[in-house]
Amino acid sequence: MSSKNKIEKLKTDNSSPSIIEGCEKPDEFSTLNLGPTHPATHGIFQNVLKMDGEIVMDSESTIGYIHRAFEKIAEHRPYYQFTPITDRLNYCSSPINNMGWHMAVEKLVGIEIPKRVQYLRVIIMELARISDHIICNSVIGVDTGAMTGFLYIFQMRERIYEIYEELCGARLTTNIGRIGGLERDFTPKAWSLIDKFLVDFPPALKEFENLLMRNRIFMDRTIGCGPISAERALNYSFSGPNLRAAGVDYDVRVMNPYCSYEEFDFIIPVGLNGDTYDRFMVREGEMWESVKIIQQAIEKVKKEPAGVFHADVPEFYLPPKEEVYNNMEALIYHFKIVMGETAIPKGEVYQAVEGGNGELGYYIISDGGRAPYRVHIRRPCFIYYQAYAEMIKGGMLSDAILTMSSMNVIAGELDA
């Protein structure tokens, strides 16, 4: 049986492979540990591969190497002190994690956020989405042997980090925003950095696409690599770009709008074959759409009253220092917030946002105390990584690396 026929047989065979023609002894297969400490895995997780030469016959995924018990930590911290922990989920787009948590608590408490704050949040989240997709797609290029595009486009990621730094003082793990809004308004410098980014990013993205999108070597390496059908993707509960690449146009921003996303005009890029090339193209399309959303959000912010950057919720927003020193009520709020003594109403909520990798959801049960009774986080990476073994079965080892890159598996979400 030829190697091509072996691969086709494996792709249509969902059972674990046994002895195949040309390999009369089981011990002629080799076992390869891909991870947990391998630079190509983009994180601390392991895949034990059963190999026939360079063909992946079967694989078993192992996670838990950096499990940090985020959900249990959340049950022992006041709600607003859990925000820095959410940064460590998908650290490639941590502001979206922050905003998702804030919105879940706001939903639980019943806080209504001013429109201007919602639009500011949209700007931050769409910048984070672009940053996340820049990392994923540039790494896909590197894993196909194309380093140049990575070096070109990564400068734009630095521009986004400069915006973060101006908004909150941090770059990677941002701890940006607060329950009820933002901790401060956008500065003139922040607006200037955003405006410059919107001018410089489209030409850089176009140049990046010119290097790869119609590149014959890149296309040969990615088309047909690690495919998954729409039916199988839905069975695995895929979401985000990986689901849309398989042809399903599900996007949380459209299906369950938050932060006034229903007011924005944008399309949902959708693929057809669910392979690495489609996942690359969907993320490229989403970056263009994010630019459009940010431009619309800026215009909407201009129409709202200036200076509004949080809701009227003194129980969650630290008052200015001068008020703390001169006003007893402000001092009391300051003390309660810092000491974590603000009680939350009893209730049960689920809030989802469209993260860089898909539907990121926070499920909270409150018993009326200062900390949640129960927290569960729906991490998209944990959901779709379960399909990895099926997606690489029958392919080459080099395709297994590329498939992992295109799925954008982030270990922080995987092992939360």
C-alpha cells in the first residue's frame, strides 16, 4: 500500500490503527513525544504520537502541566480582585478576558453601562482581537518556513501594546478596566496612537497578505492540512475562527450582542473546508473587519458626552484621592473596595464574549457574599483542542505542527 493510500485510509478510519499493510509487527511503529517542552507546541502540553515514518497513525493529548486552578482562586477573591487572573487565560488578547469578566459581574449586579463606555470597550477589544490574530497568522507563516511576514506584521502588535500601555500602564497582561467601566478615560496620546495605528496597519496587513495569501508554497502547505467538517466542528462545540473556517457563521457579537455590537456594521468571514488555509483566511478577514469596527466606534464616541468612562457605581469604582481625604463617604467606599467588603446580590449568570479564539464565557453563582460561590470559565481552547488528535490523524508530522498553530491553542486557556 502506498503512503498516499495509507493516509487516505487513516483519514476515513475513526478507529485506532492497528497493523497495516507493509508493517507486519506492531513494534515497527515509533512513539514520538511532541511536547510538553517543545518550541513548536506554543505552550506546555504534550501529544504522544504513534508514527509510521512521518505519518501520524494515532495520538493522545495530555494537558494539565500548568494547571493553575483559576476557578477555585475566583471563589476565594472579591470579584474585582479576580480581574488580573483573567489576563492569564488567553494572554494574546487579555483585554477581552478582562471585559468579559466585568460584563459577567455587571450582569449579576444589574449595572447599566453608559454608551460611551461600551464604545470604548469595543475599541479595546477589537485592538486585542487584531493583536491575537497577528500572532496566530504570523506564526502559521513561520511554521511553513516564511519568516519575513512575521517580522513585518509583528511591528503592528507592538503598536497595539503601546496603546495598552498608555491606557493602563501594562502591555501583555493588562488588568484593563473595572467593574462598571474603565479606571480612567482615554488620554489625548491614546487617541493619537489609535489614529496612527488605523493609518499604518492596513498597508502593513496588505503587505503581509501579499507575501502569503497567493504564495504557492504556502498554499500547498496549508490547503488540506488539518481539516475538520462543519458537522464535526459543531459536535466538538467549536466556536470562533476555527468554527467559522469550517463554514458555520456563528459569532457571539452577532448572535448575542454585548457592548452595543448590534449597532455596528461588519461581516463575519466564513471558510469552506475547515483546513489551515481557511483558518488563516478567516483571521485575515476578521482583522479587516476589526479595523472597520474601531473606526465606527470612534465616530460613535464623538457623539457621546465627553469625560464619561464608568457607570455611577461607587461600590466598585475607587473615588479620587482628593475626595478620599476630604469626604467621609468617599473614604468609606475606598476602604470597602480595597478591603474587598462589597457584597454581591445572590444570583446566577452566564456572560459570553467573542474572544480571540471563540466563545469565552463566565458562569457565576453568587450566594450574596464578597466572593463568588462558584465560577466556571468556558475556555474555547479547552473545547476545540479535544479534536486535535482527529484532525492530525493520517497526516504528516509537519502538518501536525501547522495544524496546532492554525488552531491557535493557548496553554493558559487550556489548563485554566
